[in-house]
Amino acid sequence: MNHKILNSIQKINAQFINNHFTVALDTVSIDSRSLQNGSETLFFALIGTNIDAHIYVGDLIEVGVRNFVVTHIPKNCESKANFYIVDDTLLSLQEFAAQYRSLFDFPIIGITGSNGKTIVKEWLNFLLSPDFNVIRSPKSYNSQVGVPLSVIAINEQHNLGIFEAGISVHAEMKNLEKIIKPTLGVLTNIGSAHDQGFVNLDEKIKEKMSLFQTAETVIYQTSDQISSFISSNSNAFTWSFTQKGATVFIGKQIMDEQTILNIHYKNDNFKVKIPFQDQASIENAISCLMVLLYFKYDYVIIQNRMQLLFPVEMRLKVKNGINNCSIIDDSYSSDFQSLKIALDFLESQKQGDNKTVIISDIFQSGLTKDELYNKVSDLITSNKISRVIGIGVTISEYRHKFDNCITYQTTADFIADYENLDFTNESILIKGARSFQFEEIVQLLEEKTHETVLEINLNAISFNLNFFKSKLKPTVKIMVMVKAFGYGNGGFEIAKLLEHQKADYLGVAFADEGIALKNAGIQLPIMVLNPENTSFSAIIQYQLEPEIYSLKGLRAFLKIAAQKHLKHFPIHLKIDTGMHRLGFEDNTIDELISTLKGNQNIQVKSILSHMATSDDVLHKDFATGQIALFEKLSSRLMHELNIQPIRHLMNTSGISNFPDAQYDMVRLGIGLYGISNDSQEQKKLENVGTLKSIISQIRTIPSGDSVGYGRKFMAEQTTKVATIPIGYADGLSRGWGNGVGYVTIKNKKAMILGSICMDMLMVDVTKIDCKEGDAVIIFGQSPSVIEIAKALDTISYEILTSISQRVKRVFYRD
Ligand SMILES: *Cc1c(COP(=O)(O)O)cnc(C)c1O
């Protein structure tokens, strides 16, 4: 237990309702879904735009949580726990974190800026951890919620903190400043990111610098504009490539694979090599170097450590593994905080019940080995991990702390024994410190395919879902259409995420798709849009819910339902209001009513129809007509059958265009995947899918030579040609070749040369500094799917769903 948690919560401004439950608190949580919640958890019920965590207090009491910070006590929970009643739970979490922080007195580095915060934090951790017990923000936890959660992880053994603070709008920094209270400030590149939240650059700088109000020293790249905002309590410790007046003056020589920095500091000159050449990495490395100088490190140590800096991979990636496994690749860090996050992520993404964790020795906890491995063991137990594979000398010593655990001294030992291990139908978290090189394990367990991948950003999906949820009236439910393999983005993984994000319903086109989801463990109700009569038995067996659209289909279903003695089996009635695709027409409603009247085998769960023109203002009258007919026919059904079904009519574009016809539910499709046909709305959505490949080969051809089948491209000058392993068999239309389309390489456009082949295409890289193996973006931010659809005279839906199944889908979270 951690006395400081109790100590701090008692100091916040709250009314304490003491029902005399134990207050042996050890952790703080805001996530009701985490398996880590238990009797030692202090739970803050935060209120988000869509979800108010107060509704989960009852469930949390069931799993043993007994201490809550709430704005009110939810019904039926009154005497079942202790409650701290506050006005605003987020502000209280921040106030609590600030109290907690004030109980510790050691140097804290606060990092802010527009770009590079997380990289600088991770590098500083690498550079300083040989000499300090470092506590740092996990991943990119730098927000109004992330910062308090990061700070609360400080314990008695730490003696250096590194925390990042990110803000997107004016006036957010003052909350974070109170929580972090940095003694040393680092301002990274100020850039133009998130500019929309600020009136101008001055305001943005001022806001960021307010993190350093009480810092003794602030590190930044010399600039008069920044200097004017530095607090009178602080010393500036500056660097520059151009201004000799900076505390540290730096010259740089960019070489083949590295950069050499010539450092002039006080009266000394010395050289530092770093393994990067791009401007952003160089600046970030210098921010770190400045911290080392501030801590008076010996130049030789600085040189030795800086040359070992590495690219930072902060994302948790989900990959398809061998034998139907899924893999969560977190093979670059192994501290306790990030283990907690990774285990929550594993739970949210698991397929089936079996969960394996492959984990290395854990570093940088600040705790003794005994304490640490006790905590790790508790964490693994609470997360119901079926198998633990430990790799490393220390974890091997503690094998007895874990159930069903095998250990290896080194990664090489594991690999040598790999053939004897079985990995089938399970979710595997691979989590290890960099030095263990777990990427080799990821390679072994990963399903092998070619280099072209569709990367899917799960955070963007959550963001888009919440964007549309925020447009709904409060009681309106949301069905998400995951037909056609989640519009090409992956059916199961997205369904799993939607379940986690509390969507109400899923929609698929055919029974097979629904069965696959149920087999993978999805529990949300699933409506099947186009059930064939032959699939009714399977639909019943798998508890799917058919959409019934004709008398013939209805009779067939009722017959089976009677044979199987079903009771109130959910069905959905589709009526045709003008789309003329599927649905009961006006003149069949009488017979529909007489057929259904009094039937106890089924229950009409919902009534729906589909809009033909919800996206097009030119057809607004037609749309209003559809809505009126839906209102008329559905009301009649409800009245005459005496039922209260869910009514739903709108797809993505209808949600915004016809807010008054949202009825009880909407059916979100393309919008979830980041696409809108309204250009204003489009700007607010996040890009979900990025189709990526690599350069296989580069050659230079003289003027007059041609490229590809049929010599469709003729070089008019010396041309550098790159070949990329993606073609029309991967779903990229041939119409996008021959001078129409392009790919992006190193942020530059490379036009496609000649015809697109079955498995490859060639692009012009004459003006691009690139090499074989470099990444290529086929679509994503640029070109966007919308842009490609326009050029090909089709719609985004077709581009997305055409990407063939041989292209591997990789899911990740920022
Ligand atoms: C596909 C589909 C949707 C979703 O449409 P979007 O335009 O992608 O939002 C809604 N309802 C039905 C019946 C559908 O077939």
C-alpha cells in the first residue's frame, strides 16, 4: 500500500462519505475496463464528452473497488463504498496529483514544445538511467489526464523525474504546471503543430513557457521571442547553430549515416557523434545533450552515450501472428508503468481467452527486486494471463512468483527452444527492454507476407466514433457497419475496439461475416443486412439478428423459428422508402402486419430503412420524402403490432445532414474510417488507414528509354525510377497509373510511370533523395483515398474495400 495516495486524497477539496471500508490504497485508476481495478484502487469517475464513468461505479464495486472520487453517488451504490464527492472529477484528479507531487523533493525535468517531446523524454531516460532511478511519463501520456496519471507513479526510490506536457488550446498549461512543477525545463521545437488552438505564435510560446514558471533553469534554442517569455525566477541555458551569444554554440557536419556536432561550451570544444541526419532528430538530440551538460556530465560519457541514441517506437502495434495468434509488439521498453498500459491494451485486443506474455527483466522501477517482482506478479495475476514466458537473469530468479511460467536466461536461449513451444489461437504481448532485442521474437511469431501493409490507426477510429457520437442527441444509439471486412480495414480488430468503446450494435452484410465475429468472441449484438434464407439456421445458432425485408423471407424465418420453438428471437424489419434495394414496400405492410400479429417466436427489435441521397443537398426533397414515408409506415407498424422497436434510418452523411431524423439509432459506416463527403466535416476527422510499401529497386534510365508494359512511359530526360511491390492484384486500380496518380516518398510526390502491373508499379524519383528499402505511402494523408476516388471517378468506399486480403493489416495505437 502507498500511504502517500491516502495522504494526498485527504488533502483535496472534497466531501468524504466514509462508509468504513478499508483505505489501503495502492493505485489510481480512471479506466473502468481495466482488469487491474481492485480493493486497493482509488477510482476517479471522469466525465467525458460521451461516457460518464459514474455509470460503472456499480460494476467496479462488484470487482472489489471501495474508494471513489465522484460528483455524486450513483443510485444503489450508497453504502457500498467510500466516496469523495467533488464538483469536477478531472480537476480533483489534477489537484490530487499536485498534492502527491509535492510530497517528493528531487529534480524533475519538464518537457514541452510542439514536436519531439516524447522522443526527448525517452532519450533522456536512456541517457540518465545509468545514474538515476528515473520515473518518466509512460508512452505519450502528456495530456490533462495523462500527466496526473504519470506523476502518481512516483515512489520513494525515484530520484529523478522526466515528464512531458502537451497542450492543444490556450490556458491548459497552468493545470499541468501545478502537477509537474519542473525544476529543469526543456523546450523542444516550437513548430506549427496545434496552432489552431492559439491566436498567434506569441500566445503559443507564452503558454508553453508557463510550464517553467518556477523552474531554476530552462533549456531552449536561442530566440529573442522565446527569451521574452522566460520567468524572472529562471536561468536560460540556451543553444544555437548561428548565434555565438548562446550558452552553447554548435556547429554541425552531416555525414553519410551520422551527424557530427562541434560543441563550444565555456572554454571547451569537443565533438559528439549522433546516428541521425534529419533536422528534427538533430535538434532533439541537442536538447538531450544540453541536459547532460546541465548535469555536468563528463564529455567522454556524453560522447559515448549520445552515439547510442536510437529511433523511438512509441506505438503499441497489433500484428497477425502465426497459427491464428495476434501479437502486440511492445519490444522497446520494459518499465512497470508501460507494462500496466500494455496489459490493458492486450485485454482490449485479445482474441479468445488465452493470453501469453513474453517479458524481459524489468528495469528502472526504483523498487527493490523483491518488491518489484511481487508487484509484477500481482499485475499479471489480476490480468488473468494464461502463460508467462520470462527472459532474463533476474526474471528467471523470480519464476516461482508466476503461475504457468517458463524462463530463459537470454533471448537466444528462447529462440533455440522456440520449436518446442506451441503458439496457437492466443493473444501474445511481447514486451522487453531494448537490450533484449525482442524484435527477433516478433519476427519469429509474425505471419509472413510481402512488404505492403495497410496500417490502421485505432486511436483515429476511436476519435472518429466519438466525433459522430458527439453529433447525436443524448439517447440515440449507434450501430457501426463493419461489413466488407470493416470497409477493408479489418473486421475483428475494429469490432473488438467498438465493443470496448461501447458501440450499441454492429452491422454486417452477410451471415458469414457475423459468424466470424462471434467466433472471435465479439459479444455486441450483430444485425445481418442481407441474410439468405439458407443461412437462417446458422443465424439462429450464432445468435445473429437478421434483417427481414420481404414476406417470403419473413415466412421462411417464421417457419424455422416455430420449428425451433424460439421465444422472442430478435429480428429487424427493413422498409423500402425510396432506395428500391431491399425492404417491404408500402403495399405489403398490411400483410406484414397480419403475418406478425401475435407471433411469440420473434420480437421486432428494430425497424429501419435506408436513405438514397442523405449526402446530397440537391436531392433534399427526395430525402425529406423518404423520412416522411418512414415515419408513416413505422408508426403504423408500431401502432398496429403494439410494439416499441428501435427505429433507425440514417447512415454517416445523414447524421449531420438530418439531425432531426436520427430516431433511436444511427448506422455509422464510412465516417468511422475517416471519410466524409462534406469537406468541412472531413477536416475534423482523423485518417485511419495508411497503405504503405517500400522501394524494391532504383535505377536510372537515359532519355528515350521506356518503363513498363507497352512502353506507356517514355523518358524525355534522364530519369530515376523506383519499383514498388504493389499492383492491381493488391487492389490498386490501373486507372491510377500512366501519369494520373502518385505515391509519396520522403514527403514528396512521386508520379507513377506507365501502367500499373499486377504486383508492382514504377515511380519517378528523379528529384527525391531516396534509397532502396525506403518507405512509400500509397495512400493515407497524401494522396488521400478521397483524392484517388475523385481521379478515378468513383467513391472512397470502392477504393477502401478493393484493397485485397493479401495486403497485411497492421493495427496500432499512438
Ligand atoms: C453500409 C450501410 C450503412 C452505412 O453507410 P455509410 O454511408 O458508410 O455510413 C448504413 N445502412 C445500411 C443499410 C448500409 O448498407
